Amino acid sequence: MSNATQFRSRLWLETLLQTLARQPGGGVAGQRAGDCDWDLPSRRSEAWRFTDLRCLTRLDPGRLHTRTASPHWPEAVRQAPSGQGSPLRLCLQLDSRGHWLSPQGEPPPWPRGLMPLANEDITPGQVARTLMPAGPLPLGARLNSVTPGPSLGLRVSGPDFIHLDLGIRVEQAQAWLAPHVLLVLEPGARLCLSWHVAVTAPAAVLPMVEARLGLGAQLEEAAMTWGCPEAAFLGGSFVHQSPWSVYRRTNVTWGWGLSRDEPFIRQCQGRAETHLHGLAVARGQSLLDTHSTVYFDGPAGRLRQRHQALADDQGHSVFNGRVVAPRLAQETDAGQLSRNLLLSAKARIDTKPQLEIVADNVQCTHGATVSCLQDDELFYLQSRGIGRDQASRLLQRGFCEEILQRLPEAALSWPPLRSLLETPTPDQP
């Protein structure tokens, strides 16, 4: 980064923080910003050498707003069965005042087992900082923590399986949204959290999920994030797992000019189970960046991670999956795989599965593949009367289905996700 570029980035960040501090509730945010040594990451840093932040810094801090539109809720989500034998379901959408409301614009009818936390019990970054005490928070989490609201804190209890759907849609340029969700799952509690984010204008969305899982608790997180070439997404999930807890996360992202997803999971006493599955579809000039960390702080932990990327046109996919097993993490069982499909000579894939192992009694594997569509597969479909373009789309869909099948069934009915499967252009509404 040149001195002139660095100066412009610092000036943009200072202007942004001043703007956020003037917003209602921004006094606390301004204090948090003052407590940090703020600067945008440089591409000279190994973790940021592929990430170009210009899509974010092109936004004008003086024109930022929080206006949203109503998500196009599919009937399969809004009218999913809820009752005996079915999970309890609650759908919420973010309005322009930072409130989470029902699709009808009313305060949410909290089902049994789901209790809102008091505002004074919700501090953005409180879980993340306990999980990452030695270093700074990721950029998205830092920006989230200094943006005033909106926050949603929930305590989950009881034996019922609860499904919570959160929807965000942005249609006006210069939107800046930083939703924060804090989840406290008591022992044995079960929750499925589904995100749907759709952005069709130059904007930034910076969601942060923080979760504490009690003994034997189960959390499934499904995120579907669809953007446009001028929009930026910086998100992260920070999860504290107690023994015998299970955390499953499936993330599907496409269409953004810049997307950087940074989940951080710590199995704090071992004997927990983590499943991470991701799909990035980078077309046009999208840069889709995933940096994950799973830290084992005890014995007999288990991880299954699979990240898949499809890059076409001038799209760029980046994956860095870090697994840390210190000496006390004996009997760790961790498997990590990165599979990538390269469809254009100008597209790019950078992948780095990363194991940091000190424990001497572990079973840890990792691998990465980058391939193109195979001519014999295309020929097989063409020999049965299928055109080459359609055959290519079918093979791409089959590649994506390996991750999509892990999403909740109702999630597949969202219109942008259907368009992703039906056509190779990511900007179709």
C-alpha cells in the first residue's frame, strides 16, 4: 500500500468513526473506537494480501444510512409447520430503525424457550474478545462493535428445537448495517439460526454472531448472503463451545464485490463437535474471502470442515482454514478439505488449509484441489442431447449441491438462491 493510499484509507476510517459516534447511541461506540489502535489492514499483511478494501472505502461516510426493504419471504419459510413434532419457528426482519420485527411489521411473538436478553447484558464483542484474548478482532467485528446497534440478545433453553430466521434486504445505496446477535444456549438447548442477506445497491453489511453453547447444546447456523458488485460484506461468527456441544455452520455467498467471512470457534474444554461447510460462487469481479479458525482447548474434540468455491469470469475466491491443536488437545479428530472449480483463465483460486498441531496423539487431515470441468463429463451429457452450456450448468449445480444440501430445507426456496442454481449470472434478481 502506497503512502498516499494509506493516508486516504486512514482519513476514510477517521471520518467513518466520527460519523458513527454522532449517531444515536454512538457515544459508547465512540469510546470503544478510542480504546483501539485503529487502522485499516494493509495488503502487506499475510492475512490481507488478497483482500482489496476499495469496495468498502468507496462508500461515503457522510451519506451512510440504515434504510432497509422488506425481504421477499418465501411461503415455505413463513408458513413452515410449527407445532408438535415440528420445530418452533420465528421469522424476523431488520427495519430501518434497527428493530427486529415480524414480517407483518409487529414485535416478535417469542416462542417458549426463547427469551430476549436485557440491553445492558449485550455488549458487541464480549464473546469474541474472550475467544481471541491475544490479538485484535477481525475488521468486520471491530467495525460492528463501534456501530450503534442493532443488537439482538437471546437466551435459549428447554428441550424444544427452535428455528430462528433473520432477513435483511437493502435496495438503497450507501446503507451501512452492522447487526449483532448474541446467543446464550443453556445445557441441552437446540437452535437453528438462518440468515438471509440480499443487497442490490452499493452498501456494507457487517453482521456479527456471538454464541455461548452450554453442555450438550446444539447450534446450527445457516447463512445465505447475496450481494451486488458494488456491495461489501464483512461478517463473522464467534462461538464458545462447552463439552458435548455441537455447532454446525453452512455459509453460501455470491455476487458481492467484496465478501470476507471470518468464523472463529473455540472448543473450550474439548469433547465438542464442530461442522463447517462453505460455498463461494465468485463470478464477474467478485472477491470472496473466507478465513476460519477452530481452536481446540481440550481433548477429544472433533472437526469436519469442507469449503467449496466456484470461480468464473474474473472472480477470485480465497480460503484460509486454520486448525489449532495445542498439547492439551490430545485425541483431536479434525478433517479439512478445500475443493475448487476454476471455469475461466482469468478467474483465480487461492486456498490454504492450515494445521497447527503440537499434541502428539491426534488424527488430523487436510487437503485442497483445484480443477476444471472435465471434458468427459461434458461429452457424456452432450451425447444424451444436452447442449454444452446446459451441461456446464448442470455440472456446476451438482458441484454446489454438495454444500447446499446441508442448508435447512426451507432455505432453498429463497428466490436469489433459486436464481443461483438456475443461471450462471450472479446479478439476476
